[in-house]
Amino acid sequence: FEVSVTPIVFDKVGAGAAVVTLRDLTEQRRSERMRVDFIANASHELRTPLASLLGFIETLQGPARNDVDARARFLEIMRTQAARMSRLIDDLLSLSRIELKAHVRPDSAVEISGIVRSVIDAIGPLAQDRNVELAFTPPAAPVWALGDRDELIRVVENLIENAVKYGASGGRVETSVTAGEGPQGVRVTVRDFGPGIAPEHLPRLTERFYRGDAQASRDAGGTGLGLALVKHILQRHGGQLAIESRLGEGASFVVTLDPAPKELAASASPALKA
Ligand code: ADP
């Protein structure tokens, strides 16, 4: 608490009173601490690939100057590190853009099954690399949520990509979409059958840069920002993310969103208008 005392003197003899103000600083301190931690984490995450890049450049200019084999290998590592930095910067920029818009509610009608379909197509090659089957049975009718199309693509992309990266290789990832009336009626579930998530990690996974297994995340090309992005996007949509998992039994990520009003969905859909 911050304590301030303002004396009030009533008369010349000195009789009087004082106003004592107590201000709760816990919340302010907490957000200041989070900001400082965030900058420290971001700098550290950027510095690691940068240090590696500098090291390889110096080696290529010096000892490995005339080594053709080493040059090809080092350049490939340098490309990977540079790509990592670039992904990290993209994610940081996306996060700050979404935070800037935090209080503006997105208001387009977005068809969710189509988004899942196209994300699955895009992630296909990564899934094939890990020999993961991507299963999705689209619902019979289109499912319309109220939101921002690009941001909802980002949400679905992050969840399916994580399920492929952290689920069992040679396994299966199931995505389902269901429609319902009323607030949070639209539901997207991404389920994998991998090693699952330990209970102590569960509540912290959506924190920026928090990783269950830092090495596994880096090996998979992760930035530690994916689920933080998902959380911020859903917050501004008035939606939610629920994570359910038991060690050894895989994980389920469930997104809930408000359905788009029928008239809005009808005007957004050429098929329904015809
Ligand atoms: P990253 O870039 O590390 O993937 P995310 O924010 O997307 O960052 O995820 C944070 C952490 O949550 C991951 O590093 C991983 O430890 C854990 N995680 C996410 N999805 C899954 C999943 N389907 N199964 C197990 N762990 C997961």
C-alpha cells in the first residue's frame, strides 16, 4: 500500500485532523513487473538466435573461409535462425496490434468450418512430415461466428499446429466445430492424443513466452507466443479458451465464440443470399 497523510488544521491552537489515504499498489506493481519481464524475455529470445548468427558469420569470415561443405551447412543453420527471429518479430507485432484493439469488438460474420478446412489444407505438409492424420468432419450446415476472419484463422492455425507439433508423431488430431444459439454458442475443439500437459503448466500456458518444455518448443520452431496471441484474440471477441489435459492422455483445446446474428450471416454469405 502507498500511504499519504494530509493534515487538516482547524484552528490556530493546533487542534485538527488528518486525512490518511491508502492506495493499493498491488495491481500497478504487477502490471509494471509483467511489462519489465516481457521486455527482458523478448530481448533474450531475440538475442539467442542473433548470437548464433554472429558466431557463424565470424566462423565463415575466418576459419571456415575456404571450406565449401561447412559453408553450405552453416548457411542453412543461419537461415533457420534468421527465420526464427523473423517469426518472433511477427508474433510480437501481432500481439501488440491486437492489444491496441483490445477494446474494439470485431463484428463481421465469419464462417468457421471453412476456416478449419483451409487451415488443415495449409498445415497438411507439416502434418505429413510428422506422420500425423488431421481429422475433420465438417458440420452439415455452415457455422457463423461474430468476429474478425484473419484473427480467427490465427486462432485455429495456432491450435492445430500445436496439436501437430506437441501431439504424438504418427498420431491423430481431431478438430470439430459445433453451432449453438446464445452467447459462446459456437465451439471449436482441437484434440490430440500426445503426451498431454502436466497440471502445473496448464494455468500458465497462455502467458507470453511460457513453455511447458522450452527445448521442445524451440526445436519445433515455436516462439512461446502462440497461445498468448490466441488468448488476446479471444478476449477481444468476448470468447474463451479452455484447455483440458491429463498427462499421457493428450490435450483438448476448446474455443467458444458468440454466433453471428442471422441477418449478418445471411448478408455475408453469397450462397445464402442466392
Ligand atoms: P510455442 O511457440 O512454444 O508452441 P505456444 O504459446 O503456442 O508456444 O504454446 C506454449 C506451450 O504450450 C508449448 O511450448 C507447449 O509446451 C505447450 N503446448 C501447447 N499445445 C500443446 C499440446 N497440444 N500438447 C502439449 N503441449 C502443448
